Amino acid sequence: MKKLLVTTFLLALMIPFFSCSTDDNEEPMLIVKFGFDKNQARLNNLGQPSTVASGNAAQSPTFNSISAHYLELAPTATTQLGNGAILYHAPETSLGGSNAIDFSQSKIVGQDEVFLKIPLSQLQSGNYEWLRVSLSYQNYSINIRNQGVDYAGTLVSFVGFNNYIGSHSIGNNIFPINGNRAQGYWAFALNNQPYSSSGQAPAGATTVPNPLASTSPIPAGSCVVTGKFPTNLVITGNETKDVTITLSLSINNSFEWSEVIQDGKFEPSQGENVVDMGLRGLIPSFEK
């Protein structure tokens, strides 16, 4: 009996060591997350500082969630889109006719939630200076005014090159589409109010900052936002710990509309229309 108790005791002591050994042997991963910063620089399509256009007004929305269609690491400023290390490419479909992002299969995350997690062994060793992300879906809270009263509401915008949407929802509001929608389709609903609407921003109006426009352009109508790491991300292939990349996106006055009443308030009932929903810059960073 005494021998059995000693054996049981020794086994109990060994379990934690076996557990730690298993954890230590887990393969290191590349993890990608999103962040949103209203104080980050507001950039134009060329990655240069930009102010709100005359006759327009804008606000910095509160982001709830986001999705992306494509992620790529680029070694240099002359690396052409598609020639870097491709980390992710979301599912596409031709159900709506032309090829489009399949919204039903999109992964949608909030700030600091894990969007992508892949083994580092799948990433080609290299020295990466730039990151490119093709954004596809945004969900954020904005303020509007109607007949002198201010309301809070939620707006979703589809900024991918083309989007096949079966249906989407904002709270209890269902928007059946069953077709393709080009970049700039949006829908809006008041919080806790029986009001919703949808529309289409002008073609080509969505801002997509690309500081590499002169050396590595992006296709028209895409939403491939480009940003430079503060220091190059070096992948040796011998990593033993996770590498976490955070994509800090500028939401500095990123929701912009044309003003009818010059009061800085978004008033769709007065004919004020959305003109831009593009994010205003990208600063990627990493932790090892």
C-alpha cells in the first residue's frame, strides 16, 4: 500500500512537467491583429497628410469590427503587389456573376482580436519593410442628426474590390442582397430605432493610402492599404516564439460626407451623402 501511494505521488508530480514540455514544443505562430487610432495621421491615396475637402465634413467613427481580403509582406518599396510573402487570401465566388469576395466566409474581428494565426514555418524567411492589407468590411458607430435631434447609429461599409453578399445585418435590421456590390456599398441603422437605409458611395471615392504608388501601384478599385514597419520585420526561420503583428489603422475623420447644412453634423434627411469611408493610413508593428 505504501509503495502504491509513493508511485501515485511521483506520477502526480510528473504531470505538470509533461504538460510544460508539450507547451514548449508547440510550433511558434504568426499572429495578426487589428487596432484603430483616431489620432493617427490622416493620409490621402498617396500616403500624404490630408485634410477634409472643402464643402465636406467628417467624423472619427468608433469601430466595432473589420474584415480583410488579403495580407502580404513586402521586402522593399519596389516589390510589386503579389510578389511578396502572401499571408492570407480570403475565399471568393462568382455566384453574383463576376468574381467577388464571398462575404459569408469572411472572418470579422474586433480590435485586438486574432484575425490570422498560422505557423511561422509557412512564412518565407526574409527582411520585410512593408505590409499590405486589402480591407473588405467595416462596422462602426457614427452620430447623425435628424430634425435637430442627434442620434447614434451603426454603419457598415463594404470596401473590397467587389463583394458578393447573400445578406447582412445591423442589429435586428436584415439587408437581403443576393448579389454583388461594388466597393463603396454601405448600410446604416439607428440604434434602438426603427430606421435603416443603404446606398452606394461614388466609384473611386474610397481613400486607399499607398505610399508606394510611384514604385508599386495597386489596382484601381481595390482597397489595398500599405504601411511601413517602424523597423524591418526579420524572419530567420529559426524563431522559437510567436510573432504578433498589429495593424494600426487610422480612423482620423475617416467617415466623410458632403454638407448641405454647414454644421459639421451628418444629416442624411437633408440630402447629405456619404462620399468616403476609406481608412486613412496603416502603421504595422510587431512583437517577438
